[in-house]
Amino acid sequence: MLEQQDRFMSQDQQQALLKGEYTDVFGLLGMHQIDQGKSLLVRCYLPNAQQVEVIDYKTGKKVAGLQCLNSGGLFVGNMGRRVKPFRYQLRVHYPQAEVDILDPYQFSSLLNSDDLYLLGEGRQQQADKFLGANWHEYDGISGVNFCVWAPNAKRVSVKGDFNHWDGTRHVMRHHPANGLWELFLPEAQAGQHYKFEVLTQSGEYLQKSDPYAKSMQCAPDNASIIAEQTGYQWQDHSWLAERAKRQWHRQPMSIYEVHLGSWRRKGWQGEHYLDYQQLIDELLPYVLEMGFTHLQLMPISEYPFDGSWGYQPVGLYAPTYRFGSASGLKKFVDACHQVNIAVLLDWVPAHFPSDPHGLTQFDGTHLYEHADPRLGTHPDWNTLIYNYGRGEVRSFLLSNASYWLREFHFDGLRLDAVSSMLYLDYSRKPDQWLPNIYGGRENLQAIDFLKDLNSRMYQSHPGICMIAEESTAWPGVTGQVDNNGLGFGFKWNMGWMNDSLSYLRRDPVHRRFHHHELTFGLVYSYTEQFILSLSHDEVVHGKGSLVNKIPGDDWQKFATLRSYLGFMWGHPGKKLLFMGNEFAQRNEWCHDRSLDWHLLQYHSHQGIQQWVKDLNQLYVNAPALFVTDHQPAGFAWLDCDNADISVFVFIRYAEDRDQHLIFVVNMTPEVHQQFRIGVPHRGRYRERLNSDSEYYGGSNVGNSGLLEVSSAAYQNMPFSCLVTVPPLGCLVLEPELITDKGK
């Protein structure tokens, strides 16, 4: 009898199965019709089992016993009179236990041909729903379907807590047409750890984390984790409906950039992160109190190295373990939306690290990255560059962007290091890069990917913002795709940031020679939809904190910072401020410790914080500061050439030009009495804000509230008024009474 059952499997096949090297494993294991459909055969591989019986899953009755083919754990047996396949369990007798298991090799593929087509075409936006570890119900049986793309592997198996980390136990079904490997495991449970064991064509065994894992273990083990099956009940339906109607370029955007791991910590020595509930309780009220409209989270995809700040992610689909579960993150975003705070996510599609458990040479070949290091490696960061021309890689990234927006309701993505994507010669010597097919340095595949990404995300997720950190003069970053633009909603204004911080570092006596560093930004301010950004990058690596970039004593430092921030809030463009800058953190930012909140016991730091709070309140309530951000008609210089005394005067208009604000910014410690400025209206002007108020820690030089307007024309305006300009101060003036426009 044994010889008859064994005649369908050779000794070579048996040995390959025992070693976990047989590719067409579904052709041997599981239930098979033999003898032209006249009988059924079941084979299984269960190392260390002593006896195996086949149990009818529906009736619970024993159908047959299986015979052991060899000591390695191969069992085989006929199903008696049964000729039609049926659902079954294996009752396995071990030396000290008896268990019933559903044989995974009895289940057909769960993959959909349309999904696979879109994956290969690079147009799949929901690859995370069939790649990775996804819960499914098969004929009423709940389990996890594992699926991974590894087209050049000799075989792939899934190993984990459910099979004693034995890579020979669960070899996956191979789909040679598209390079996928798949296996449905009914016995898998949420919270179990797993990896893919990849046997390369050269015979090397690679232990890989799941590229699509929804949860991951921390270093050094870096295993993937089967996510919870339960869904989250969102409460932000009204927010999403309202968001879909918004045109963000006509809305106030004051963004608070946060590194969740160091905003605030707990423990005697600050050794513990705040979890998402604590962030809801502490961070969210603070953002509301400060008047910011948006939170921007630095990357939270799983990353093994804390010092990368999240910019070298390995688990692109897995929210980091550091702050809690995926449900906790959803609850955090939901809580933000319920108090009208938008949440942006820093996203990293420009490169990935070379950690051996990650994407690098995933199946023994350069799969996600280019094989040629002149295309596939990044010299600055020792990272690898995605192959944007490969369909499955594009689908991986498209799906990931959509995943964060769809599953976590983020309100937009800020793309890191876009410049490095656009240029083939970015940060490379002449002999370290390859030109494109036209001989140019533009990365045509990356450009096409960015256009496609932005088009799809805006179409699929109404009301979001796609933001580019792009540091060159690449034209049309925020231009429409059908007009050869990249299709982003906003671009960080790196030119303004570099120029203005350069000006800030100068001694006031020398600023007269560098006046243009604060005015030049208006030359190109309307070429893109800009965000003025003072990000984390400006307060690390020896650059000094914002307040410590400024020369002089403490009085000058704090007065200059207040004036500079006032200039920033008045300047066209949305606003972004990194955490700690809002209260003049003195030390450089360090990812390993909390911000220096103790500084708020001092009046000077309280003053900066209150100044930012009041600037935000002014900003969100003054249409002149946001509705016409993108229109030249919304801004006019009144005095941009007064370099000798380093004073800048400009006006911001709403669409209703009666609604306007005048900014007077003095960047030296000199007081200017009887300083004439042009104004468009008769009546009186009110001093809406004065950064030199003692309320903010200033010297209290000002204008006692109201300013009378005279009929003397000045600075191309029909009227004018005399003001006292405080030292290193910023004044914001608004019309108080408008009785006549002088017509």
C-alpha cells in the first residue's frame, strides 16, 4: 500500500520538500485527485509528528490515517472511498501533545488577476490589501494570507511563532507570471512574529521582514508582526467632508512640525516616550493653545535607528512601535480632526536603508533598487534609491502613500528630499552618475512617478496637501501636471529660509549691506505655492538653535527673533515652525531627549511663546494674510530700499482691499521716531501687534494704540502717518476707522 501511495512522488522530490527547496509545493502537498479522479490523496509535512489523521472539517469525523514516508516528517494516505475534494483538518499526534490544524495546502489562491495586472503596470494603489499579511475569510475559515513579491527567488517560505521559525514548514505558492509567493494560514494569530525566508538562485538563505508589514518588532530582531483584525471606528466624518471642499492655498496654514519621540518625554530621566493617548492629552491641547492649524509629524514608518529620526525607514507600512499601536495612531489623528487640527505626515520615497532584513537585494537580486550604483545608491546617506521605472516598485510606493491617507486619515504628505529624486547627478561627482536617454541629468522615471503620485492622491483623497521639500529652482514643482508641472500642492521655500537665516546671523551693524537677503524672496514668491519653513534641519548638526544663531546679548537675541518671526508671519507663504522654536529653545534639537520646557519659567521665553501665539491668532483671523498668498495683488512693498537703517515696510491685502495689514520691521536696535509710512486710507490705524511690548519681553516702545492719518501722499500711497518704530521690533497696523478713501 505504501509503495502505491509513494509512486506519485520521487525520492528527489521528497528530499527537496524536506529541505524546503521544492518550488511547486502545492503540486505535492495537500489534497490531490489521482488515478484519473477515482481516488483522493493527502500529503503533509509535519516534522516531529508521530501520527497524523485526516478529519472531515464539517463533520469532525475521522476519514483516514496517514502513513509516515520517512523520519523527516512526510506523511501520505488515501481517503478511502472519497473521490471529491473536501475541507479537512489534520489531527497531529506529537510525543507530548495532540493538535488539530487546518492544512494550508488545501486552499486555492486568493489573488485577483486585475490586482496583479495593476501591480505590474505600476498603477496599483491598494497593493497593501493583498501583499503582506492580510486577514481573510475562506469558506467561513478565518486566517492570514501571506503574500510577497520575489520574482527571482528559488523559493520563499513564511516562518514565525506559528511554526517554530522553521523555514521548511510553510513554503509558499509560486505565481511565476508575476513573481508573487502566497500562502493562506488559518492558524496564524494577531501579534505573532514572522519573516520571509528567501532562498536565492545562488543557494543563499535570506531572512527578510515583510515590505508590506502593518506592524514590526523593534531592533535588533526586526520581525514583522501580524496586525490586529479589528477595525477602528472613525469619528471624523464631518472633518473629511469639510476638508474635501477646502482650497488650502486660500486657507491659513500654520504648521507645527513635531518629532513625537522628543517633544516631551516621561520618566525620571526622560527615558520613556509619550504614547498616543498621552500625546492626545498633552500635545493636542498645546497645539490648540498656540493656535497652529496643522501638525506635521516627522516620519513614523518603522525605522531601526533612532538617530535617523525616521528618515531611513525599513517598515514603510508599519507605524513605529515607539508610541503605541496603529489603533492608537488612528485615535490620535481622529482626536486632532475633532478639534479642527489637520495632520500632515513626513513621507520618505526618495531612498531606503541597506539593512539586511529590509528591501536591499530582497530576492538575491536588485529588486527595489537599481543594480548600477550610479543609479541605485545615494552617496550622502549611504542608502539605496528606488527603481521608479519598475511597475511593482511604483505600486509599492503609490500604495504606501494611499495607505497612510486612506487608513490613517492623514491630511497630506510632505515628501522628503525631492531634489535627490529629480536629478541623476544629485550630490555626485562627474563620473558617479549616468545620464538619461536624452543625455540629460533629469531622472525621467522619478519625475513621471511624482506626477502620477500627485495626480492619483489628489483624485483619491479630496482636500489633502502634497508638499515637496525641494531645494533647487526646478520649475513647476507646484504646477499642474497637464501643464508639465510636478503636481504638488506646496513647496518648501528653501531659498527664503537660507537667505533670511543668513541675514539673521549677521550683526545689526552689518545688516545694511545684506538688505536684499530679506527682500529677494518676493522676486520669486509667486512662482510656486510656497511654505516658509523653519524646520528641524535648521537646528541640528552644529547649526545652533534659532535664538542662538542671532548675535548680541539676550535682549538683542530675543528682540531680533520676535521681529524676524513677525516678518515671517507677514510674508506671503504658509508657515512652518519646528517644535521648540516657538519658545526659543536655546540648545540644538536632540532626538534623544525632551525639549527644554523648563525655560518657560523665564519671561523672555514666555514672551516668544506668547508672540507666536498672538501671531497665529492674527494669522487665522486676517484674510489678508492667507487668502491672497498666491496672488501678487495681495502684497506691496511700501519701503524695501531702506538698507541704511534696516527697516522694511510692506502691506498685505485681502481680496477686499479695505481689509489690509501694514508690517513695519526694524532689524537694528535703533528707535526711529516720527517715521513716515504711506497708507491707502484716511482715518486712523491701530497698532494691532507690537513685538517690543513688555508683554513679550520688549522695551515697550510703541504708539499708544492709535495712529492719525494725514493727507500727505507717500510711498505711492495717497495718505501717510507717522509712527514710532521700536528697536529690533515688528509692528502690525490695521485700519481702525475708514470714513473716506480720498476719492
